[in-house]
Amino acid sequence: MARVLVVEDDPFVRSALIRHLTDASHTVRSVGTALEALREAAHHAFDLVILDLGLPDLNGGEALKMLRGITDVPVIIATALDDEAEVVRLLHAGADDYLTKPFSFEHLSARMTAVLRRAGSSGGAAPEPAPLRVGGLSVDPPRRVAQLDGVTLDLARREFDLLAYLARMPGVVVPRRQLLTEVWQQEYGDDQTVDVHLSWLRRKLGETAARPRYLHTLRGVGVKLEAPGAQQPG
């Protein structure tokens, strides 16, 4: 059976989809906004996404474009608008199929089977994404395993989340505010929270702020994860 991400802000529709998909032996995760969907897609492997267009934070086209930026998982669009031009645009933008609301679960099930067949997935047979690698560091977000030179690191939840987020953008300087928002899901807060976790993470990577190997801080700018030896001479 398939691993399905349901992106739907209507609690009644979402509840019905979860119930029907679970009864059909699918594994289901659900969210109500596009940003939550992006976080889920970045942290978990799915066989299929059912994406509602009427989300409160982003319109369907923007959500689909951002989703396509991080994964090629098949996407079925669910829309209340019977607008052929819009549907065609979304199919060209990367959607694999669409359904016009209201639809029956039998109709959805048939579309899911067809999309998964075209994607070469029998539902659950999709390969897991490869671990993220930065030098001798390996980070596997779906399994939540991080290794340094083949040795598994004993990381707390937030330490792993912080490392995994930086590992997705090796060499990119990420502001502390962005880390606070994306890793801690806090729009407001103390940057010291990030600094404390960076300090703990450095210790487990066998480095210090004064003598960094992987975690490099740019004062007043942010922090980046980079492999030893990747630093350009100044």
C-alpha cells in the first residue's frame, strides 16, 4: 500500500480522506497548509501527495512549484474549481492528475492506482531518498540517523533536526532567524536557543567554534555546514 500525504485545510474533508485511505491500508500523514506540506515532504518519503488548491497560506500553483523544488513524488490536485485552463496549467507545472470536488473515494482510489502505476510504484515500493552527505558526515532524515566517518552520532531531536536542515544546503549561510523559524517553528524567539544547540552539536561533531570542521559561523550573518577543506582561501 502507499504512503500518502494529504494536504487539505477543511477538517471534515481531511478527516474523511484519512479514514478512507487508512481503511484501504494506506499509511497517511495530513497537514492543513502548504508550508506544513513542504516540511513533511522534506522529512518523510511519500508515494503520493493529494494537494488541495484552496489552502490558507499559498495558492495551489505556488504550493505545487515549491513542492516540485524538493521532491518528484506524484501529486494529485484536488480542486473545487472546474477551470480547464487552470487544470492544464497545473498539469504542465508538475501535477500528475486532478480531481474536481466533490469526488467519491472510489474515484480517488482509481486515480491513485493509475498515478502510482505510471510512477512505477506499487505503493510502498518507492526507493527511500539517499542520505545527505557532506564530507565524512552522512544524514538520513527519514530514518533519523546521522553518522560521522561511519560512527553513529547520539543526537537529541533538535540537534538532529538542526543538522539535517543545514545538510540540505551545504555551503549555504543560513541566518539564525531562519533556523529558528524552520527548525523550531517559531516566528519569534531568542537566537541564543540556536547558539546553544549549535554548541551541543559541535561538541558531538568533535569540534569547537574556535576550531570548526563542519559548522562555520559568520558573525552577524549566520551559520553554514561545509565539509573540511571546502573553505576557500581568503
